[in-house]
Amino acid sequence: MLIEASFTAFLATALAAVAIHDFRHMRVPDHFTIAIAMAGTLYWALTSSGLVGPQLFSGATFGGAIWMLRMAHQGFTGRIGLGLGDVKLSAAGAIWLNPVLLPLFLFTASLAGLAYASAMIVAEGGNLRQKRIPFAPFLGASILFCWLLERWP
């Protein structure tokens, strides 16, 4: 239980740092993402001998799927709607989570981001077209939510 609590505290702190940085600078620094991915890998190495490989595969596969979503959006709209930092954070988060929870992870992050965008539209008087919205805070909250959901049902 101490290992899970320690890793949960690290994850929460790292994701909070990512959220603050993304809100302030509209980017997710690689060193945060690398630390999150490495800590997730270390967690699985310490707690379960056979899951490191599958968790890394899950992270890479999910990250690839999110990257393809990013490219499809860019192809259809001509705009980049999802930053590479968000793609990498999604992959790092997927290392931490049971692959069964990945649809919930993406759904809750998207729902939270949509709720935030809706609130911004109301606050801005209906005009949000030119405003960029950071997505990493919502990805981070969703990673932590799914992690806690699985750990402490």
C-alpha cells in the first residue's frame, strides 16, 4: 500500500505541474512526460513482474492512436487541434492505466475539456473561435481519475 500511495502522490504532483505549465504556456514540456512515463514503468516493474512489457506496448499503441487522431483532424480542418505534448502525455498516461480503462480515460478528458470550453464560450460572450484551450490539464485529471478508480474502488 505504501508503494501505491507513493506513486499516486508522485503522479498527482507531476500531473498538477503539467496542468499549471500548460495553462500558463500552452505546452507540455518533455521532461514532465518522460518522468511520468518512467515512473509508470517503474511502478509496474516493482509491483508486477509480467506487466512492464504489456504496459509499455499499451502506452505506445494508445499514443499512436492519439497521434493518428491528431493527424486526421489536421487533414480535415487544416489546423492542428491537438499538440504533440498532449499526444505524448496520453501515451505516458496509458502506461499507468489498465488498457480496459483507456476509453474511459479519453472520454473523461474530452468531456472535461468540452465542459471547460463551454464555460469559456459563456464567459467570452459566445466567441471562442480564436482562443486556444490547453488539453493537458484535462488529460492529467483523467489519468489520475482512472488511476484512482482502479486502485480504490
